[in-house]
Amino acid sequence: MSIVKAKIERIVEAARDSIVDLAKEYRTDVLLPLCRKHKLTYLAGNGTYFFFVKGDSEKSISNIDDAKVFGYGKILGEVFEDLDAEGLDGNDRFGYYIVDITRKDIRL
């Protein structure tokens, strides 16, 4: 492996680690209190992330338009701006890095 390629890989890995740390902080400080207050769960995986209203899979919120439909537009507007923030490349979003918030986490 070339020296430049190795250095770039280390830089990218350090950036990814920083994003993971930020995601843990955001989950604890922002999403967990919000989900508890509004009885929402949060799931991320397979290139997507979304909220469930009161754990009901029939009411999934994956973007601000969905949030408006279910009356959560004001509550989730800024949150979706954060979750949709681009990560390390054009296909990467901050929301992918956040660990799920389950019914158990919010004590439903």
C-alpha cells in the first residue's frame, strides 16, 4: 500500500471515529430525551433511518414530510436536518451512525 493511501485511510478512520462519538452524544443528549417525551422509537440500518410513532410500525417517519403528516413537523424539523447531514461521502448520512432507540430505552 502506498504511503499516501495509508495516510488517507488513517485520516478517514479518525473522521469516522469522530462521527461515531458525535452520534453517541447526539443520541444521549437529543434523541433519547425527545423520543421519551414524544413516545417515539428510532431505528437505523440498511441505508435508512426512521422514527415509529408510539412503536407503531404503521406510523413510520423517515423524513420531514412524514413528520408533518403525523403532526411531528415542528418537533422533528431540526432533527431531520441533523440526521440528513452528509457524512464522509455523498451517500453517507449522520443518522446512519446513531444506535437504535427502542421501546425499552424509552420505557414504553
